Amino acid sequence: MNKKNILFVFGTRPEVIKLAPIILEMKNYPDKYRVIICNTEQQKELSNQTLAYFGLQADINLDCMKENQTLIEIQTRILSALDKVYSDNTVDATIVQGDTMTVLCGALASFYRKIPVFHVEAGLRSYDIYEPFPEEIMRQMTSRVAELHFAPTEKNKNALLKEDISENKIFVTGNTVIDALFCLSEDTMQKAKLFYEENEIEIDDKVVLITVHRRENHGERLDRILNAIEFLIKKFSDHKFIIPVHPNPNVRCKIYDRLGEYENVYLLKPLDYPYLVYLMKHAKLILTDSGGIQEEAPSFGCPTLVMRYETERQEGIDAGVSVLVGAEYDKIISLSDEILSRPRSESRLKAQNPYGKGDSAKIIEHIIDKHFNR
């Protein structure tokens, strides 16, 4: 076949993590694909930093973000910048991943030029348009224009079928986030270990990892979450509570004001991907409202409390590897207490990761190859 020009469009760290295995796989076939990497830089430092850990760099950087933009302003800037990308390049297909503003804009810009869109991590649904906001609708809208849907699980495939998407366009592939865990070299993980040693943070069997940043958790919900975390910090004073703090001032200021003075609390800048993986691997408990961590943590057997009221990753809940606790003070405390009161070895999860085995990128490349050779 003629070599195909494949444009990868992403802008955030989670997108990089989940697309990097596919980019690396497609780069193994230079006779079949010309890979073009476009970073909208929705998360500028985090996305470029994470690319580097996979030995990649963007061919196109769009620098779309400005301080205090509204969602409409962000969408306008990304769409306008992408329009020029398509004007300047011949593109045979666009690959996007997930549910961010970059995903929706990449899908729309491609659709407007009648270029097929391949959607990685398709079919996740919470069925609540405000949980997660605005991601639930962005993912659904992307599904309306996608040519190929790479669904991580059968549940995701069934969600797409219910929306009248043709079955011959849907493929269950597992989630590439599991592939990414295996892409990190031993040398990279040793550097992660050294990072914590240099920062005088002993990573032992009493580490609690906490991440909280979602828009729907801003305001009163964040207050309730921090109340619960503060209680746990006081009760389990022999445990270390490590919190990579999101730069959004709505989150950052509250966390520092409430938790900054405790000796067993470590407030860190957003962590490089390998450093976060190292923490997940060693944590006794994870409290998070992140999507990606819900998928990654089961690979390390770590109990995870999801501080959301709805999740589009129901498989983890069904498998018993994570529990929805919302922003409920009593629920967060009681379930955390149950885990933290026992030795780490007794709370390890035995269930297999329901999101994949680490071969998703190979499966996806094979499907794309067949698509172009029909």
C-alpha cells in the first residue's frame, strides 16, 4: 500500500501516555506510515515532559493555552490552530484519544475536511453530562464522527452499539495505558526512586497517594474531601500522605491552606509520569478523581477510592478493584480507615486488571493496517 500519513493529535499528559505506545508501534513500520505528532499543548509542560520519557517529541506544537480561558475560548483557539495544521499537511487519518477539548477539536477539524478519525479509548460513558464535565459530552460527540472506535472493554463496545454505531467499526482492544506501564525502562524507574530519595521522602509500606483536580470537585465538594483527608492525616500520623498538587488555583490554594503544615503530608508539583507510576506501585491506598489512575492502579494491586459520583470506568468498580466514594466525608473516612488500619500486604488486590494485558497498541496497529488495505 502507499505510505499513509497518520496525524496524532493530543494535548494533555494522559493522552500522551495512552497514545505513545501506538505511536511507537506505528513507527516500527516506516514503510507503511508517516507519523505526524501534533501537540496542542493543552498541558504544555506535562505533555512535552511525558513525551520525552517515551523517547518522542512533537513535530508540531500549537501553544494553545492562555491563563483563565473559558471553555469556548479554548475550543476556538485549538480549532483555529488545527485548521492550519490540516492546511499545511496531507493527512490520511487522525488519531485522538479519550475525552479532552483537544480530542473533540481534533475530531471536528478532521471531520470538516472529511479525513477519517480513529478514536482510541472509545465508548466510555457515565451517562451524566455533568459528571465528568465537560468530558462526558466531548467523548460522546467524538463518537459521532469517528470512523474506527477502539473500545477498551466489551462494556464500552456495548455502549457504542446502543448508540447505533455500526459493529464493524468497533474493536475491543484493551486500554493502551497498560501498554504504557511496560514501556518504561528499568533505568527510568531507578531515576524515579532516586527522585524520592533526593527529596527525602521515604517510600515504604505506609504511603497514601492522593490526586484531586476535576472541575466538578471544585468548591464545596473539595472542602468535604479535604475535611476527610485532614482527619485521616491526623489519625494515621505514621503514614505519609503524598499529594501531587494540580496547578489550578481553585485546587492548589485550598490544598496548601488546609494541609501544608502537617509533617506527614508531602505537597509536590505535578509529577512526571514515571514518578507517579513509582508511587502507584508502592502505595498502600490511592484516593483519586483521575480517570487514568483508575485504570493503572489495578496493575499494582493497589486499593483505589474514586472521589467521583459517576465513573465512565465502571469495569474497575465491577471487578472490585476500585470503589466510588464521591465527596462523601463518612464514606472516604470509613473505607480508608479499613485499609490503613491493616498492613499493606493484607490489603493487596488479587483481581486481574480489567482494562488490558499490555498488547493494545499491536492490536490497534493491525486493525488500522487492515482498514487501509480493504
